[in-house]
Amino acid sequence: MPDRSFLSWPFFEDRHRDLSARLEEWCADLSVDHSDIDAACRKLVADLGSAGFLEHTGGTLDVRTLCLIRETLARQDGLADFAFAMQGLGTGAISLFGRPDQKDAWLPQTRTGKAISAFALTEPQSGSDVANSTMTATRDGDDYVLNGEKTWISNGGIADVYTLFARTGEGPGAKGLSAFIVPADLPGFEVVERLQVMAPHPLATLRFTDVRIPASAMLGNPGEGFKVAMGVLDVFRSTVAAAALGFARRALDEALARVGSRQVQGAALIDLQMVQGHIADMALDVDAAALLTYRAAWTKDAGAPRVSREAAMAKLYSTDHAQQVIDKAVQLFGGDGVRVGMKVEELYRDIRALRIYEGASDVQRVVIARQTMGAFQKGG
């Protein structure tokens, strides 16, 4: 039985507890076929939409709700968490910065699971350095013409719509980027490579060759792309921490069941002090990650304009320490821990990417350091 005592913390309201209970009930019947990842993701999006849970991915974004859903889904199945998360991230810019007509065009489709969305930011050369993006959007009359490549794009190849960032040249670096809504069926758009990773997800490298979009497809104003991207990540970075927390909780549950049922030399594993020490460390990491994650989410929901420091702390701690919790679980399982088909082996593969995407761990350290030093220099 997963620990749900954290729901009594003051971060949450009754609506969050009710949602959590409904999602737990829905997850009881969740079964994901991983043999065809694209088909599984399409089905998950459709099912999450039919059940009403995708309603929370568009419009007014409540970060605590997003985190609770991601944590719960991740505890059940990593691909289910992925399918939900990408619907939010993919249209987050539309929710936060879109005009009414842009919201009306896309959010009803993504929130019901009728359209799959994606967030196209990373490029082959720039990686996490968004300000050095080189993809161009050149103004031509009433249109923009897109040229360049994006890579490591989640839902690449199955998405119906992409939030895409390109250089429009209003200034150097971050000042010259703009954001656009780009449907996937435009001439000149192609998927040039599907990327295979250790925990399979739909990932792709995309190429745009003279792709023409109307100027009305821009999100916000010219040159505001970096602001849009950071605004979206400021909301969704905390949810990555929540997904890691879900993986860690599942690993702890699996470990507890294992050591409670196994014996070594006539004694239950759980009675060994060294094993108890591992369990204590895992429980501590889970609760610390939960506190950081839901502090960041609550702070954003309470009206803070930015939560860069809080979200960075949550993502860094939760992802790094979830890796440690899962590693301990694998160790407690012994040889079975690395056997394909075991849940802890699956978790071991699932967690690793979270320490890289939406800002790698070392990037989060830079954010935390800058925010902390800046606050000190301002005297508070």
C-alpha cells in the first residue's frame, strides 16, 4: 500500500485529495502494453483524456495538481506519466501565453486527448543552452519561414502540434528567439530520425525545410521566445521532480515487500540492521523529495511570479535521490534486481533521463547558486 499520508500536509486542499483518490482508482485497472511505444502513448493520451485527467494540462495550470498526477502515474507506469506530462508541456506555452483564438483552436483537442502535443526546444548543437538556438524563422510577408533542426523531442513523430522555438533576430542570444504553434502536417516538416533510449519513449530529430506558417502562429510577441520557454519550464520543472518522486515511492514499496518476504540464513531480511539502514535512507530521501517538490508547486500556485530556485532545488534533489533510492532497491533484490521484467529494473532505466531533460542536474546547480547569491547580494 503506497504511503498517502503526505496528502494531509498543508500544501494540499480537499480538491487535491479528491483528485488523488480518483486517479488511484483509475490506476488500479491501468495496464500498458510496451511492445509498441507509439501505439501505447496514443492509447494512454486517449484514455487519460476520456477519464478527464487531461483537463488539468491546459488553461489555468495548478502545479500541485500536475505534480500529484505525475507522481501517481509514475508510480504505476513511466510511460503513463510521460503521456500525461507531454500534453501539459507541449501546450503549456499556449495555456500561459496564447491568445484566446490560439487556446480555442488547440486546448479543447489536447485536453480531451484528441490531439497529441510536443515541446520543440532542444537543438543538436545548443542542448540546454537555449539562448544559442540556431533554427530560424524568417519573416516573409504575412508568414514566417522555418528552417533548421530540433532533436530529443518527446512525442516527436506522433505529435499533432508542436510548440517550437526559433530565432527571429530581434537581438543577440536569448533576445532574438520567438515561439510558434506549428501543426505537424505542414509541407517541409519531416522526422529524420527516431531516437532509441534505455527507457523507450517516442523521441525524434525533426527537420524544418522552408516550412511556412502564418505570423498569427506566433505565441506572444517577437523576441519573447526565451521568456515563453522559461515561463513554461518554471511551471513544469517541478512536475519532473514529482515524477521522480513517484518512481522513488514505487522503488521503496517494492523493496519493503521484498525484504519482508525473503529470508537469509533463517532470518528475515527486514530484521537485518544493515537492511533497515537502507530502508531508512530511502524513506528519508522520499520524504525530503516530496517536501521540496510540493513546496515548489505550492509556492507557484500561491502566486509567486517565478519559482526558479524552488523548482531547481526540487528537480535536482528529487531526480538525483530517486536514482539512489532505486539503486538501493535493486541492490536489495540481488540478482533479480537486474532481471528484465522486474519492476525495479524498469525503474532503474526510467529514472536516468529525468536527471537530464528539462535542465540537467548541473544546470540546476547553476540556477540554485545564482539565485542564492543574488538573494544574498540584495540582502534577503
